[in-house]
Amino acid sequence: MELILSSFDIFLRWDVWAAILVGSIGGVIIGAIPGVGPAVAIAILLPATYSMDPLIGITVLLGIYGSAMYGGAIPAILINTPGTPVNALTTYDGYSMTKDNKARRALTLAYWSSFTGGIFSIIALIFMTSLIAKVAPLFGSRDILMAALLGLVLVIISHRKQTLIAGMLVFFGMFISTIGMESVKYSMRFTFDQSWLLSGFDLITVLLGLFAVSQAFTLLIGNDKRVSMPSLKGKKREGFFELMKYKTVALISSAMGVIMGIIPGVGEFLAQFFSYNIARSISDKPERFGKGAPEGIIASEAANNAVPAAAMIPLLALGIPGEALTAMMLSVFYVHNIIPGPDLFVKHIDFVYGLYASLILINIIVMIFLLVATKHLLKIIQIPQRFLGVSILGLSFVGVYTLRNSMIDCIMCAVFGIFGYALKRLNLPIVPIILGMVLGNIMELKFRASQARIDTLFDYINRPISGIIFAIIVITLLIHFWSIWRQYRKEN
Amino acid sequence: MGKEEYQAGDLVFAMLMLLIVLVLLVSIPFETKWFDGVPLVKQPRLWPTFCLVGMALFGLLYSIQIWRNYKFQLGEVQAELNELSSWLRPLEFVFYFVLYVWSVPLVGYLLSTLLFFSLLTIRAGYRTLLMFWVSLATGFGIVVVFKSLLQVKVASGAIYDYLPDGWATFFMIYF
């Protein structure tokens, strides 16, 4: 209890408040601008947070991560364009409500649903902390190796219809992480006698290229879309009362978001997809879904906003990021020598509690901001797309150049930008590359660290935790192949 | 297991990736070291080989799938090549970006950013006075936030050496 109270001391610091405000309000604005998204913003800001206090840096990034989806609902509902990719399902019912002159109701419903999802997942996270703190120290190298492997397997198979290319990109990411001087025998790997490849590819360079620079190219080469904003009529409290009518949907969707958030590699897309389907199946009027059903907005928004806090669980407990944004945050932890994993709950428990408290405050501030400032945010949505491209390219410079003032880094970032641009044009996933890079590196380290206790391959799974995780991997793969077989038989 | 609809460029992308993997696989003996007397699991060569084999396996299956499922025909070669050329369209912006990076240590972060934002805004098709000022204000804002306030490490411009001492230090620290 004393620890929890002491962690609240951090809120006497002005810089913590500034980080919370900048992160939460900045996140909403970024989310509200179609074409930017939290991944681009976090990739750009990442190097700037390296020089900050770890809690401040993480709070800014978490603020953006946690609040971008709140903002993303605004263009999804008003102009049928999701602000962030994970607001896509909100367009189904949100835009239909806007066409029926219920824009304000749809927006406030989305805000309150997001708030419910956000707070629910933080509460879940806090309650799970004690459990994690007990279990986490039991994790050894082999267990973390298996957990990372599970993450990779889930990343690949969660890209349904794109499993093979996701697999190739995961291995591509893993390969990138091996380039440069390795740390055991200090030999060079795939440096092709180039001195600039000695230290390998920095995660930030790849991240900025694949997410930010590629997005800048997409926007610069594309055309501006003229958007007309609908008028906001109605009362702000309508959404809250509507949410109260569908409490069960909100709770189920939030729980689904938490579950999906914890599982590495799954994330918001599947969370909202499952929640939406569950909401439809338990609805009295399932035929309304896609035509302005309030439950549709609740399911989508509560689920995707429950993911960010839940996604922190594998990151904090095991040091295993479940998706690209938590992979980016992992690098902030490493820079400040705060190593996520079992030790975090022993050595830096005050930091963990401070993080939870920041998350709660972020959600409260975002909610207040949105109820007050939605009208003004409508102007931001109308920023011309190509000008956004100019701004993102200019901001990407800050991200990559500040690493070590290197022209080579900038050129590599641009090369990855072109690669990301090609992937986007082909509708191929980018996230597997990043997770391959991060998890591949963890896997190699843990693989080597566990060698002292390995005589046969069976030794990797003869520990209770690694055995259970391996069983989960096997079951997951069996279910995946069984579903493919079933689909194949259905089609033929 | 694959994309539902074939898209021009899918095949050429798969082939390019396969080609890269093949080149990398062939270069394993030259680009990684093998230490005698060290067990296989501790060899630095093991992990990149594992990654490349995995990449080749998935890449091969992906290419076969595209070839078979989408009934690729020779007539579509032109569409593939058109898509390939469209991937190179951002090269123009890469050039501007590199020029920007090159100019920062010479003319300083502030001036190069103002030039980059204003000129690229014009190139992007916004030729009104309003957008010109907006681009300058955006560039200035970014420099103030990142360099002046957050003090990120950006090389100071050689041009600042020509300013009077007090001004030179001020610009080196804040712009």
C-alpha cells in the first residue's frame, strides 16, 4: 500500500503532468488526422524521448498510443474515414448514424465506449500485476524463448489470408536483427565489408522508414480529398445514456479487448472483430448492425481501446512486445536500462505503479478534452493530405537524424520508406517485420543464454512454463491448420 | 492462406524477395564465420542461416501460391512492370530528403527546415501565399519544439560560424 501511495508522489511533478497532457491531447489530435496514426507519431517521437526521464518518455508514448483511437473515431464517424486503421469497424455504424443526423450521439457514444474499454483494461492490468509479479520471476531463458516463439507464431497466423507473406516478413525482420557484429564471438555477419553496417540496423531507422517515411510518400503521391463536415447536433450526454443501455456489450467488448491485448501478435483488429460479432449475436436487433446500431460502435470502440493497457502486460512481465507500438516502447525501456521482465516488478515496482496511474489519468484527460473540444478538432481533420506528407517527412528527419547525425541512417530510412511504400501499395503487412526484428533478437539472446542447461531438444520444453507455452503453440497451430482444412473442404 | 485477390506487383515482389534471399543464402559462407571446435548451437552462423532458410521457405510457398492461385498469365507482365516502376516514384522525394539532410550541417537546422517545408509544399501543389506561410510556420514550430525545447541532437550549421559570437552560440544551441 505504501508503495502504491509513494508512486502517486510523481504527480507532484510538473513534467509528469506535462507528459500526460502532451501525450493524451497529442494522441487524440494525431488519431483524428486520417493518414498519420499512432505508429507514425510514436516512431517520430521515439528518439526525442530517449533523453527524457523513463517515466516521462513512456508516458508521452503511452498517451499517444492510448488516446489515438479515441481521436480516430471522429473521422470514422463523421466522414467515413477511420483516423487510425483500427477504427475501421466504427465507420459501419458510426457513419450511418451521422447520415441520420445523429453525429453528436455517435461521437459521444464512441468516447464513452472508448473510456469504458480504457479504464476496464487498466483495472484488469492493475489486478493482474500481483499475479504477474508472482509468476514473472519463475520465467527463465527457455520460458522467454518459448514466449517469444509463441508471439511470432501468433503474429504469422493472425494475418489470416496473408499467412505466408507474414511468415516471410517475420523471418526478414529476424534476419535484419542479425546483421552487424554479434556479441559472443564478435564476428561480422552480413556486413559486406561496409563499416556502416558494423552496428547493424537501428530499430528506429527501420521503424521510421517503414511507418513514417512510407506514409509520407503515400500521402505526397496521392491526391487530396475534399471533405465536408456534418453539423453536430444533440446533447453531449446522449452517448453516456446510450452506453448505459448496453452495459453488457461494453463489458464483454472490453474484456475481449483485454484478452486479445494480452496475447502477443493479435491486437486491436481481432479484438474489435470478435467483439463486433459477439455484440451482433447477442443483440435483439442484429439486422441493425452496419446501419447505425449503437452496440456496433460500443463493441468496436470499447474493444480497441482496451487493447493498449492489456498489451503492456506481456511487455512489462516478460519483455515480449505483442505488436509494433509496444515494440517501439521496449526500446525506450532499454535506453534507460529499465529491462522489462520479471525483475521490473522487483526493482522498479514504483515505476510500474506510476505507469498505471498515468494511464488512468490519460483516459480521464482525453475524455474531458473530447467532450469540450470536438468542435475544434473537426478543423484538424481537414488538413490537406499532401501537406501532411510534407510534415511527416520533415518530422521523420528529426527522428532518424538525431540518433547519431548520420547521413547513412537517413538514406537507409528512406530505403526502408520505399520498401514500406511498396508493401502498402500491395496491401501487405508491415508489422511482422518489426516484431520479427524485436522478437528475433530476444530469441537469439535467450537461445544462447539457455545453452548451458540444454543437452537435448527436449530440454527446451521440460520446464513447466516453457512446456505449457509449447503446448499452447502446438494447439494454436493445430487449430490454425484445422480451420484451413475446414475452409478448404467447404470451398471444394 | 494468401491474399484473396491478385494485385499487380504481387508476383514481382515475391520474385524480388526470393532473389534477395537466394543471394543472401549463397553469401552465408562469406558473410558469417564458422569457429572450429565450437558446437553448432553456439556458432554465429546458425541464427542468420535459420532466418534465411525460414524466409526462403515462406517466400517460395508464397510465390508458388501466387503463381497457382491467381492463374498468372504472360499478358500481365506489363502490369507487373508498371507496378514495379510505381514503387520507384518516391525516389524524387528521397532526393529532396537527402538534400535536406545534407544541408543541415551547412546552413543549420532552422534555415534548412524552412527551405525544405516551403519548397516541398510548393512541389506538393500548394501555391497560395497562405500555404507558404503555413509551411514556414510548421517548419519553425518543429525546430522550436525539437531543437529549442527538447534539445534533440542535431548538428549545428557551419553558417553559424559567420555570425557574431553571442548570436553564433545562441543559434548553435537553439536552432
